Amino acid sequence: MENSLPLIFMAVAVIVGLLIIWYVITRFLVNIGAKEVGIKERRYFGRRMPQGRVVATDGEVGLQADILKPGLHFVLYPVERVVQKVPLVEIGADELGVVEAIDGEPMPMGSIFAPDRAQNAHNNFQDPIAFIKQGGVKGIQLRTLPPGKWAIHPYLFRVSIAQSTVVPPGKVGVITAADGSPLDAGRLHGKAIQNHKNFQDAEAFIYNGGQKGPQVEILTPGTYRIHTMSSSMEDGSTQAGLFDVRFFEATMITENQIGLVEALDGAPLDPRDYVAMPVTGHDNFQDSNTFITGGGQRGPQKDILLPGTYYINPLLFKVILESAKEVKPGEVAVIVSNTGKDPSEEIRQAMARKIRERLEQEEAQQMQLAAEKLDRVDGDKASLEDIKAELLSGDPADKRLDSGAHEAYVVPEGYRGIQESVVGPGRYYVNTLAVSPIVIPTTNQTVEWTSGDVSNTFDPFEVISKDGFTMQLEVRVVFRVKPEDAPFMVAKIGDVTRLIQNVMHPLIDSIFRNQASESSAMAYLQNRHEEQERAEARVRMHLLKYHVDVVNVLICHIHLPEELMKTQTEKILAEQKQNMFNAQREAEVKRIELEKTSSQADNQRSLMEATVGVDIAGKRSEQR
């Protein structure tokens, strides 16, 4: 037993010695695991850190900027010690790390996000000393961490996780930058910047002059690693990123539709223009930068979007969906162009002369035909010259209109105004911001003044005859506009509806009132055909001034006053009774004569016998 005590003491001494050695080794030698980093602190024998500094870069007392990466490290204990081992920062495949520096140079005035002055000499923030000594700036950094595992100093850098930006199919991503240069004067969107890789290189965006605010460029469907809002890895709090991405539906133009485009930004529109000058190369407004740099103007655009899907910046371009225009058979479209050169006075005068000569020729032909027809109707009441003078009479204030003043606004192709050429039947994709199509029927159109419920109907005319009776006339007018006359009719009155409401209705009402006042009610009824011919001639001549061809004018029905019709009926009945009485009297006289003749025929035999008897008796007397 006594012999074993020295062995026990020796064993205890060895164990104590090993523990002491183990303690010393663990203080001087520190093992950092494969998925962690070590943070050192200098406790003695060093200078004080400069004011405001968080970590020491030159051996000052305090937390050291230098970190211990995975492996075995010697620590000058107790002067230095490892205060913490932290896991490596892991960024997932669909994430990026947004880094905020707690220490460094002050943020430049006017900036929100810190530039990387070290130009990545810090190896993605894994070399804190290089970051500090190369002029790293305190604050949220423009440079981000890509997917992977990174040895990041937790006391110098805070890392937040931002999810990758995924723009789904059928959508566009609109970018708003929270930092950058001010927008150019008069602009609403930041200009396009080179080499920022779809906003994935925030540093290139800022260094190359990226501007604060909504951006001209957009994101098309895909996945992007963009400096956006992130969540802290420590407490889950969120912070805004350099870019904010909003999603909008892509512009879809379906079949039989078009997209009218209005630019909300660009060069100012010329006050004389209603539609902006077209710009080439913008790929259906999908290349906003080309549109802006090419001098695109804000306002309605001449180019349109045909059926399809377009990735357009909705904050820069407003797209208005509109149906394709169809001109049906029996119609033409008169085009009013809002673009083109302004016609000169010479062009207007030439068009006015052309129309005046054409009107005079047509007027002479129609007047001759109408005058001859009225001459046959009126007989010897008026001469041909008087009839022509009556047909040519009109409102003196309308003489300027008759001379082609309004038609002068019809212009050749390439000029602003009513186009001389019309568009025939078919389906067309028309930019109604640049041109206004007015569809004009070229087939026969009917206007009726009747009590029936049909289209283009007015109440029957209430007219007063020469003898003071009120008559109600139901009239039908059939007219048409020739295709070559359609632009001039539009220039003169506007469209068929205005023609009917503002011209035909008051004109024909006046013509029938004037004619009715020249004839008695019964004469008007009896001379219905002549009155119809006379009205048609007058209507034809007047509507010729509006480039309207009258097919016919029909008096469908004449309603006379009930008392006049009653009197007329009684008169006719009385005349018929008188005729009947006269016929009966004549029949009775003829019957008497017939009976007398019959009686004489019946007594003829007896008369002959008596005559013969008398003759016999006379002869007998002579014989005696």
C-alpha cells in the first residue's frame, strides 16, 4: 500500500499537468470549425481605437477586424481571446445577401446606399481590414452577396436576405430606384444606363449615372438578383433596397383589337401637332430607351399595336384598347387625318375651284331635267327660265357654301384634313388618335315623315292649304351619297345623321309647306302626282349643294280635315243621288214610251179590223 502511494500521486500530478497543458493549449490554440468563423478580442497591450470605430484594424484594444477562418489558430492568450464563434453566412440559390456596414467612412452627402470604394478588395466583405483601410463606407452597401457560404464579421457587417425577383410570364417588372442622380429637367423617368445587367449590378447603375425614381427600362419574365427589400438574419426586420419592383400585366391585344399608345414621357409635343412624330426602332414601344433617345415625344403616338403580347412600361406608355374598324358592303369611310402637312392656301383654292366647277356642271344638268319636268307639270303657267330661277333661289347667306368654301377642307393624301380618297369595305386597324374614320352609307337611304315606328322617321308634315285647311302629309324621301361625293358631303355637313336632322328635315318641310300654301286642299289631293313631281325637283336641286343624290320623293298619304272630308263626301253622295234620280226619271220616261208602244201594238189588230169594217161599210153604201 505504501509502495502504491507514490504512483497515485504521480498519476494525479500527470492528470493535473495534462489538464493544465490542455487549458493552456485551448487558450493559445483555437480550432474553428468548417462552417464557422471566430471573433477575436484584444484585451491588453494595445492602443485605444479611434472614436467611432467599432472594430480594430491595427492591433488596438477591442474587437478585432481580423476574423479566424476554419482551421487551427494560435491566440496570444491572455492578451487576446476568441469571444465568439459564429456560423458562416449562407445565401440560398434563390437569394442574395444585402450587407450593412456598421463601421467605415461616412456616407457621401445625398446618398442612401454606400459605394464600394475598395472595389471588392475585401473579397465579398470577407476581409474586414481591407474594407476599412480601402475606404469602405458605413451603411447599406450597393454590393451584394451572391449564393454561397461567406465568412462575414458579424460585428462589422449585418446581412439581410433578399429574395430573387421573379417576373412571371405575362407580366413586366417596373423598377423604381431609391438612390441615384436627380432626374433630368422635365423628365418623369430615369434614363437608361449601360452595363447594369437588368439592374442586377447596383454599383454599375450608380457609378454610370443611374437616376433616382421610376426607370425607363423594365424587367421581362425571368429571375433576377436585384437589390430589393430584405429581411434581417438576426431579428427578421425588413429594410428597403435600392430598387423597388412592381409587377404589371403585359399588354395583350386580342384579335380584332388594336392598341392606341399615349406616351407619358419624352420630348414635348409641338403645339401645332395632335399626334407625335413617329420614332423608329422602339420595337412596338417595348424598347423604351430607344424611344426616348430617338426623340420620342410625349402624347398620342402615330404607331399602333396590332394583336399580340407586348412587354411595355405601363408608367411610360398608356395603351388604350380599341376595336378594329369595319367598313361594311354598301359603305365607305371618309378619313379625317390629324397628321400630315398643313395644306397651303393654293391647295385649298385649287380644291374649291375643282368643286365649284363640278357643282356647276351637275347643277346645270339637274336643273335642265327638273325644269323640263316641272314645265310639263305646270303647263303654260310658267316659262322654263322662271322655273330655273325658282330652283336656283336660296338663302343668300349660303352662297359662300355653294362656292365650295367648306369643300376646300378636303385635301390630297399626305395633308392634314379630310382626305379626298375614301376607304372601301373591309376590316382595318385604324389609329383613331391619328385619323378619324366617318362611315358613310352609299346605298339608298330612306327618310320618312310618317306616324309609323321605323328608323329615320319624323312626324307627318302639318301644312296649311291656300283655302286655310290643315293637311297632314306622309312623305318618303329616298336618297344616296355617291362614294366620290362622300368626302365633300362630310366637309359640308358632317355625317348622314346631321344631313338628315339639320338639312333634309327643315328643307323638305319648308318645300312642302310652300307648295301646300299655293293650292286648295282638294286641288292638292287631286293633283297629288303633280305636287310630288314639283317637290322632287325642288328637293333634288337643293340637296345637290350638299353632294346628295335624290332618288325620289313620294307623297305616301294626304290626310285632309275630317269636316272637309265629310262635306266632300256629302257632296259626292248628293251628286250621286242626283245622278241616280235623273237616271230613274229617264228610265220612267222610257218605260212610259215603251208601254205606249206596247199598247198601240196590242190594239193594232182591232184597229185594223175596224178600219177594214169602215172601208167595207163605205163601199157598200156606194153600191146602193
